[in-house]
Amino acid sequence: MNAINSNEQMIQKINEVLQTKKDAVVNIVNDKLTISVFSLLEKILRM
């Protein structure tokens, strides 16, 4: 299993899971990296 080292890698992995697995669930851990990733994802989705 590869470590996720950046916000972009986290978003890429989330998108990959959601696109490839039926009824996928992404569990959110409340930490600084996760919060910054979802903040960035929110900005991207509003474009």
C-alpha cells in the first residue's frame, strides 16, 4: 500500500475509489491533512 503524501494524491485516490467501486464509501478522518484536502476538493467542485 502506497502512502499518500499530498492533497492532490488524496483527491486522486478518492476519485479513483468512487469511480471504480460500486457503492464505495470514503471514511473521513478528522485531521489537518484531511480537512485541507476536502477544502481543496470543495474549491475544485465549485469551479
